[in-house]
Amino acid sequence: MIVHLADLSFFEPICSLYLIKGEKIALIDAGPSTTASQVLKSLYERSISPKDIEYLIVTHPHLDHAGASSLLLKEMGKAKAIIYYTGLKHFLNPEALINSAKLALGEAYNYMGGMEALNEDRIITVKDEEELSLGSLQLRFLFSPGHAPHHMSIFEENSKVLFPADSYCVYFQESGGLLPQSPPPHFDLERVLSTLRKLKDLNPKVLCLPHFGKVSENIAEFTDKNIQRFEEWREILKGLINQDFDYIKNYLLGKYDKELGIIKRAKLRYLLFDMHVKGFLNYLTI
């Protein structure tokens, strides 16, 4: 069973979390440290004790996904954190990660909070194509770089449910808006496009997006639209590369006003939009 556990919010929506319930229970991502109490509350509301969780699967070491990892593990008793093996250093000593996040996020860092180190004996590292059994459910871990270098997706083989982490755009379901996720300093467009094509080939029946919610219809078409949006931004930003940064942001907000107008009315979303534009421009100029 796949459960949409919570839409975490710190004044504004930040991240959607999901539970995978077989004979064992796994939680996909931890959310930021500012919302750890919301995760615990959501578990109790579903009559699940944190100590019932066997695995906390953290898709990548960005603060909106990993920030609460240590805080939650303290409440989960026997649970192990599962991470992609190349990101281990950031979980054992998150100082460099936090410093990088402060530079990338700017004021938005205040919505996320920091991250405490994890004890190595609470961590399981996985590589591409490794699998984990939850009893009746079978998870496959897939290296999916582009958004970040230590980024993985999770595919539940039996129900064909895909947890792609931040491979896809931010999806504003109320407007159908798609905002490319391109945070500095490690965003790599070509790897994002390769990852999206790889995930499309899995032919998933459901996408569980962290930003935001489930997609269960026309997934191949939805994936193609995401690819097209990333490619569209590449061409637009190439043409604007010598313009003032504020001009570039206003151009994008004007072009996509019907889809992304909510960004102008929500401070955190505007700050993250700012970050993603900077990350895309950084990619085009390095």
C-alpha cells in the first residue's frame, strides 16, 4: 500500500511525503527539520508509531528532503536510513552541505532549517539497481542524477509506483504549472533529461512527486511535458543570458503567468523560483 502521508508546510508548502506499507514500512524522505513534528503527527494520526518504521529512505541530501533525518531517526527506534552511497559524507558531516545550502537558498534557508549528522550505524547505503523487500512489496533504487549528484529514485515493482524525487519539475496541480528544478551548484540539464527518459521507460502507473502530489493519468505525456519544459527553459535562457537577472525572472513569470502566477503571491515559492533560475543560468555559463 502506498500512502500519501503528509504535505509538509512551514508557512507555505515545502514537500509531500509518502509511506510504503508492506509487511515492513518505509518512509520516503524526511522533509526539512522545521517540519519534523508534522511528520510524527501525521504518523500518529494514521495509528502508526514512529517505532513501526523500518526504513527512512532519503532520496538525496537537500534540506527539504533530508533535513529532519536525524530528528526522525531518534523517534523511530530501530529504523535505518537508506541513502545513495555517494552521498554518505553529507549525512555523516553535513557542514559543507549546510554551507552550500545557505548560499543557494538565501532567505529560503530559514524555511528549511539545518541538519544534524547521522550515526553511521543507522545508515544503509545502496547503489543503482539494488533492491529491498518489504515483504509483499519490492523496491528498486535507481541512480537518477541531474538535479543533484547523489540523487536516487525508488520504483515499487509490483504496483509500478515511482518515487522520482526531484527529477521532475515542481508541479502545481491547481494550474498545471511546471517549474524546472535546477538548484545551484550541481544542476546538470543533460543528466536531468537522461534521467527523465530512463524513468519514463519504466512505464510507471503512478508518480509520487515530492513537489507536489500524485500523478496517475497520462504519465508518459506528463513526463514528455517535463522534458519539453526543461528544454524550453534552455532555449529561452540562452537567448536572455546577457540580460539583467531581474529582467530574466520577470520575463519567465510573464511568459508562464497562467501556470506559475502563484509564485508571485507566495514568498517561499518566489525565493525558490529565484534559486532555480540562478541554477539554470549557472549551468549554461560554466
